[in-house]
Amino acid sequence: MNGNPTSQVLDIRDHIFLIDCGEGTQVQLRKYRVKFSRINHIFISHLHGDHFFGLPGLISTFQLLGREKELHLYGPEGIKEAILLLLRVGNSWTSFPLVFHELKETEPEVIFEDAKVKVMTIPLKHRVYTNGFLFSEKHRERGLNMEAVARYRIDKAYFKNIKKGKDMVLGTGEKIPNAELTFDPPDPKVYAYCSDTAYDETKVPLIEGADLLYHEATFLTSEEQLAAKTGHSTAAQAAQIAKKAGVKRLLIGHFSTRYKDKTLFLEEAGEVFPAAELAEDGKVIEV
Amino acid sequence: MNGNPTSQVLDIRDHIFLIDCGEGTQVQLRKYRVKFSRINHIFISHLHGDHFFGLPGLISTFQLLGREKELHLYGPEGIKEAILLLLRVGNSWTSFPLVFHELKETEPEVIFEDAKVKVMTIPLKHRVYTNGFLFSEKHRERGLNMEAVARYRIDKAYFKNIKKGKDMVLGTGEKIPNAELTFDPPDPKVYAYCSDTAYDETKVPLIEGADLLYHEATFLTSEEQLAAKTGHSTAAQAAQIAKKAGVKRLLIGHFSTRYKDKTLFLEEAGEVFPAAELAEDGKVIEV
């Protein structure tokens, strides 16, 4: 394969985000039963084949499936010209809107935001213009303590304000502090996706404390010079970034096909950062 | 998948020709152990995704494998712009020459020829400019009857002329007719590839008597109108073409994914042309 085709599906607060789209991604999506109709946002890190040659075919398939909804594509400048040319030479088109968000900033920027989720770019250091992506959940509302609201006979009409953290004043004038009526919501989760990139500490503040960091590890330390030359990282370097950023867990992937034994990557990363795991085809990770 | 990705490998007289290159072709090539280094000529019928979205990735893989030999690409005008743009947006290049043979004729033309093989276009009727391809072996030399040449004690130096069909005059003045010294060579084989196309009899004279015809059969007769509308054929129509052209065998494929039971295609074609077979993933056919 051309390198090792990369694609990830992120299921976050009502969104299915597709991150990168190497050749054959649509086959994998079918295999793992991802609903095509739920994909509305695709984030492309850079325009190397193993990260985006599956995109034209996926767009064609959306068309065949009768899609009508907008499809948002985030990727480096040039992605629009490439996709539109491929459609044009085939005298093809889409009956759904293709909304391109072309990226060219070299500083982190917010590229998607709604009430529940925010997506920022993580500028990376590779042979071509490349961005990683930081996916952050926003704070959720507090959880209602149903037992407590029943005890105080509080009407449904007040639930919305209570979940926002407000105290409750009963008809009797008695004030019930919010803490008695609600539970803390789960902490918002943060996922950082960093591929492809050379070792580069400038991104550390941005990804600090992330719940999960995916970081490419194309090579082992024995090929550290080759990694630097080709704009890639070693497993040890990926682990260094994880350690410096104090993330909770590290997922490494994008291994060069030159290595038969992937466990060497885990061993190398694990020495620096124990909470490391290998990205594998079809692997599902709960954060 | 976007339609049904198509790719065929033709092993003909020292050449490995790749015909069309849908997404995922390189995965299939690896699966069936086709040597990438033996592929020097790729023929693309038309620029719909299911016939060429695997080409950019295959070219990238050739680059990764350190290819240095020329790669010849035959396909509709526009293929060069598309491939070069995809390389350019990724800041990529090939260290081997990419030789584009862009096609725009609407009459059959010879696009490849050497001492052993000739390739002609078969203009097809589809929604975009499309060519099928006619692969013809040239006549082989006559086979040497080793027993006979030994009996007459004929020196090796004469073998070349004998295989060309010449008679032999011995030192004694005795003339040995060529027929005594040689066997008839196998008949040169002809393979006609026709995808994608609406029903169109104009190609019949061109493919007449072919040893094997691959003809698309996207639909069944029940969807004949849809076939006409989308520039495709039914299984019965593919069989009609085979019958009219008097080919020896028919291979049908490119079935719409709407049909679960592929044997219906075989039944429908078989009623018109009994020597019909289904094209299937990884199927190997000896001609």
C-alpha cells in the first residue's frame, strides 16, 4: 500500500467525524458497519495519498446512495481543486452540496464549533502542509438527581435551569442549593490526532492533558535519522510528546511496512510512556 | 463501493497488462500475488471512479517500491491532468517516467504494438468518453519438430529459418518440406474488453471471432430502460453482442449491487449465448 492508508472514525456527542481517508476507507467503513449517512464532516490532515486517495470514491458512493445533505470537507488548500477535477474528468457531479473548508493557517485555529463540540487544527511538521486535529467536547449540563427533585416535588418546568447549575427556590421560600439536586457531569473529553509529523514539541501546550493522543510512529529509534529526513516520528518520540503533554493515554500507528513485528513499537513507546497502545485495523477505543 | 470497482490483469506473451484500476486495485494485486514490477502498461477505459480511483495510489506505491522503469498509461484525455494534480497537491513526484497516452479518437486505433502483441481501442457508448480494448496476439513462429531435425541432422544455425516456415535443403541436395520439420503454432488469441457500454452493435465487426469477450452486464432485462438511460447493458444484451460477434466465450461482470443473486445474470446471458461465465473477484481465466 502507499505507506499505510489511514482513516479514523470519531463518534463524539452526536457527530460521526471521519479523520483522514486513505484508499479503501469506504470498504473498511462498510466492514465495521459505520452508517455512511451519519458522516457529515471529514477532516483531512494532508494531501498525501495514504490520507486522502479514498476520498473521491467515498464522495462517489455518497452520490450513489442518494445523499442530499451537505458534506463538509476540511483539508489543505488544493483539496477542492483536486476533488472537483476528479469529478469533472468523469463528467460526474454531486447532487448534495460539497462544502470545502480549505486550510492554510500555520497557527492553531478553530475550524468547527457547535454547542457540544469544538475542533481545532494542530499545525504539524511534515513534508507538506499538514494539520492534526484537536477534538474537544464542551461541558455537559449537570445530571439531574431524580430522587432529590421528587422529594422536593419540583416541577419539570424548572429542570432546564437546575441542569444549568441554578439553585431552586421552593414555593415555601426555602432555597435548595443546586449541589443537592444535581450530579457533576462527566468531564468533557479531548482527543488529539497527530499524523503525519516529525518530532515537534511546539504542539505540546495545545494537546496538554488530552484524554487520548493519537500520534504517528512510523519508525523505531533505530531509524531515527530516516524519521527526521522524511518528516515522521519514532515510537519513542511519540511517547515523549505524550509524556511532555501529560495526556492520559497514547495511541500509536502509521507504522512503516518495513517492520514485521508491531510489538516493538509498543515496547519502545512503553518505556517512555506506559499508557501506550497500538492502533490496529478496526480497533475501537472508548474514551 | 462506487459502483463496483473494476480491474483486470491480462498476462499475454511476456506482458502483464492492467486494465482499469478501481479503488483498492493494489490490495487485490497483492492478494493475488501479481508482481508490481511486471506491470508496465495500464489501460483505463474511462474516468469514472470505479475504473480509475485506484490509479493514483498504485502510482504512489510504485514510487515507494523504488521503481525506475517507465510506466505507460493509456486513457481518456484528462487523465494526465488528474494524475499530475494529485501528485502536485501532495508535493509528490515519481522518480520513474510516467508516459501518458491520452486518447480522444472515436474510431478504433492501434495504441500499442510490438512483435508479439497489438492493442486497439474499441470505442464504446457510455455517459463519458470510453474505450474498450482489443488485445491480439500476433502469429507465433512454428514449433520445431525436434525428432525430425535430429533425424536429418540439421544444424542449429538453420532453426530460425525453419521456425519461420522455410523448407530445408540438405547438404545432399535433398529438399525437406517445412511441414515435416515443424508443427503448427497455437492460434493467436484475441481478448476483447468492453466496459462500460450501452448496447451497441457497431463494435461487433471489431471483436468478431474473439477467443474471449468481457462485456459489462450491469443490469438484468427487467431494468433494460435504466440500462439504456445510464449507458449500461443488460446480461441479455451482452450475450447478444457475443452471439453476433461469434466470439468463443463470454465473460460478464460489473453487476449492479442492487442484485443479490449473481446467477440470474448467468441464466439470462446463457439463454442467448451458452458459453457465458461470471467475472468474479480473483477469477483466473485461461484462454
